[in-house]
Amino acid sequence: MTDLNCDTLVIGAGPGGYVAAIRAGQLGLDTIIVESENVGGTCLNIGCIPSKALIHAGDVFHEAEIASAGSAIGVKAGKPKLTWKKTLAWKDGIVRRLTGGVAGLLKKAKVRTVKGWASFIDGKTVEVTNGKDKQIIRAKNIVIATGSSSVELPNLPFKKNVISSTEALSLKSIPNNLVVVGAGYIGLELGIAFRKLGANVTIVEAASKILPQYDKDLTKPIHNRLGELGIELRLNALAETVSEEDDGGLVIKNQDGSKETLQAERVLVTVGRRPVTENWGRENLVLNMDGPFIQIDEFCQTSMSGIYAIGDVTGEPMLAHRAMAQGELVAECIAGKKRAWDKRGIAAICFTDPELVSVGLSPDEAKQSEYDSKTAMFPFGANGRAMTMERDDGFVRIVYRSDNHLILGIQAVGAGVSELAASFGLAIEMGACLEDVAHTIHAHPSLGEVFQETALRGLGQALHI
Ligand code: FAD
Ligand code: NAD
């Protein structure tokens, strides 16, 4: 095959890589993107999008089941039936539409897409293998956007009934008994979805609480909801291995050292993700690392000139919108625009039931900062819109500087709070003070009013509590 030359070569077409390539193309840079699987990466194919589709399907089915039992709001319906094959086809259709859309956007930006596995020969040359064919690509600038993959526990490798999130998103049937290892983002999102779709779900977590990175106030409504949904939670328990005897049940070790075998048709292991830093010729480069991640500066530049890195391969938080923001930035930096990473916060959303959002500093992090800080909280229980949605558990919390009321962090837990993440992010990015949020008219009735009331409460002026 003839060698290819370009200005900018992007390796990996996940949300980081495809955004970098589209923006580079828009800026007139001759760009090639290499992807070994489907464009869209983890996020569109086996992550954010298919998981949110199954979460939605679970919600719809669960609501229908409640209605069949006769709901509190006077809706009575017949017994719902799940046609799982159709659910999967619907989910796959969304993935196809979005990945097809990305392929179209790359084309529109005049980006050439090469299918295959890229491996560095040196800092300016990459070899792409696709079956028997090999192609050499030379580029002035190379963006590494190789993403991350599921962590495998040494005694619990992904095989037979032990699966990762990828297999969980395309199971042929809903398992009778699903044991989820890890009560983090993925374990909770998928565990709750499968429970609502009819599986008996047990979640095993090594730490003493779910979502260990968030404080107890924030996770309590989710913890309580797990109980209401009939999900069994085993905290302070380590997943060890699958039993050979008990039909592949999961052996767990409790804090007191005792061992138990949990019945499991499937064991879904969700204990984190690790950056993809091997098997692409890193040994032929001299890249400084930051722990397991590739070290980058505020321009997404690695320790080698002309080589950049973005997305999950560069560190936490491993979130699609961080990867996309870096993708846009890196293309502009390569094109010679004056850009640098100076974000004040990256919102994180857990699409659990109820949902959780966090942006900026938590109360504990603020205490460790140089500023004297306070927190204000307002519950959804005092919000009309939340009541009409039949879900008034949870709250919004603002962390702010005591002296000038500058907002340092915002957290929320409650049904539908994912959609508040944008206004929380905007407030942090714009350097808003309590007064800015308190004096912005928030439409009524809406969940956003709770954000305004939280700010008012911080000022000692709450109206509806
Ligand atoms: P990736 O999306 O991982 O893409 C990397 C791409 O590079 C892959 O397509 C891979 O095939 C390709 N590649 C790697 N090496 C090579 C090579 N040498 N040659 C060619 N191609 C290569 N994040 C959120 O923000 N919100 C969510 O709701 C959310 N939900 C998630 C749910 C699940 C189940 C999972 C697993 C993840 C979820 N995430 C979510 C995380 C999100 O998917 C990642 O943060 C995001 O995809 C990272 O983007 P990326 O471009 O860095 O890498
Ligand atoms: P995670 O880090 O969120 O949670 C892993 C959990 O597994 C932790 O609570 C940990 O204590 C537990 N654990 C580890 N080893 C264990 C063992 N042997 N036995 C029992 N428990 C054990 O990891 P994840 O859920 O796999 O998610 C990975 C990443 O994917 C997230 O950090 C996030 O960046 C991304 N993601 C984001 C979203 C979102 O934005 N909504 C959704 C899914 C995934």
C-alpha cells in the first residue's frame, strides 16, 4: 500500500479523537484518523450511549410495572411485557445512528479515516495493520487518543459467566441472578437498570459505601433507593473468584474474613478502567508518564514535541466530555491558535436512580483549600416540580467562599438532576457568586428553582423553606 502523509494524525476515534480530527479538519489541517474498531470509541459503541439506552428502557419497564400494580397517581395498566430482542435492536439502532453521524462529520471535515491498529515506528511515523495489509503514515503532529479499557481482576478474568460492561450491554437475555462487582459509576448504573428490567441483582463493593469518592449525604438517597428496588448490597466485601462447584457462583470475602458464595448466572465486573498505553509502540517513543497515564501539559502536549495526548489515556476524570474538550483544544493548539486548558470544573454525572451531579470542589476539598468556606443545601422535598414528578428525594448543595460568596462547588442528587449539570457548570466557569444565582429568575415550576433557593439559603434569604 502507498504510504500516506498528513499534517495531523489522530490515533483512536473515540469522543476525544473524533472531535480532535473534526476540529483539525475544520481548521484546514490535512488530517487522518486511525481506528481499529468502530468510530465513536467506547462512548458511542460500548459506553455512555448504549448504557443510557438500557437505563431508559429499565425506567420505562419499571414505571409500567408500577402502573400494572395500580399507581398512587391513579394510573392502572396491564402487565407489561419486555421483548428484550427489540430493546437491544432499538439500542443498537441509536448506536448506529450516532456512529454513522460521526463518520459523516469526519467526511464533511475532509478527514481521511483509516481502519486498523496504529503502532508508532518513531515520533513521526506510524504503521497501521489491518488483517494482512500494512500502511505507513507520516505526520507532522500526532494525537494519541487511545482511550481506556475495563480492568480485569486477576482471579476473575472475563470468560464464561464473568463479563465486563461491554458484554453486559449486549446480553442475549436478562439474567435471573446478576452479581455486580463494584458499586462505582458503571456497577450502579447497570445494576439498577438490570434490576428494573427484571433481574435479581446483588452488588458487591469492597469499600464501606457506594460511590466511595462522594460523601455520604450525597450517596444516601441512592443507597436508600437500592433497598427500595430490592437490590442486595454487600459492602466491605471483596470479590474473589467464581466457584467451580456452585454453578459459577461468586465467592466473596467479608470484612471478618468469612467467605460466601453468591448465586450468579452472570458476574459483571466493574472495578474501574485503565488507560490503553500498551501495544501501540510506546517503547519507540520517550513519553513521560503520570502514573499509568500519559503526562500532558495545558496544551495536551506530551514530553515529545509534535506528539499530543487526550482523553482517558491522559488521566482522571475519565469522562467523554473531558475527552471532547481536550480534542477541540488540541486541534486549535496544533493549528497555532492561542488556547490552553484552564477549565474551572468538569461536571460528573452518575446516571443512577436518583441521579448524582458534582462539579467543582466538594465541602471536604474546599476545607482543604486556602479559603474559608461554607455550604448551603436545599431539598427537592420543598419543590413543586419534584413533587409533580413523584420524586422529591435529594437536594442541591452549594459550596462557597465565606468572604465573597464565590461558588467553589455544586453537588446535587435527585431524579432528573443530570439536566442541571449545565447550569452548575456554567456558574462555576463564569465565576458566579451566590448573589448571581439567587438573583437569576429561574422558571417555575422547575427543578432549577432548587438551585436558586440553595443560593438564597446561603444568603439567609430562602423563601420556600
Ligand atoms: P475511547 O472512547 O476509549 O476511544 C478510544 C478509541 O481508540 C477506541 O475506539 C479504540 O478502539 C481506539 N484505539 C485504541 N488504540 C488504538 C490503536 N493503537 N490504533 C487504532 N485505534 C485504537 N463517560 C461520560 O462522560 N458519561 C457517561 O455516561 C459514561 N458512561 C460510560 C458507560 C460505560 C459502560 C463505560 C465503559 C464508559 C462510560 N463513560 C462515560 C466513559 C467514556 O466512555 C470515556 O470517558 C470516553 O469514551 C473516553 O474517550 P476517549 O476518546 O479518550 O477514548
Ligand atoms: P469506579 O472506579 O467508578 O468504581 C469501581 C468500584 O469497584 C469502586 O467503588 C471500588 O471500591 C470497587 N472495587 C474494586 N475492586 C473490588 C473488588 N475486588 N471487590 C469489590 N469491589 C471492588 O469504576 P467503574 O464503575 O468501572 O467506572 C470506570 C470509569 O468509567 C469511571 O471512573 C468513569 O470515569 C467512567 N464512567 C462514567 C460514567 C458517567 O459519567 N456517568 C458512567 C460509567 C463509567
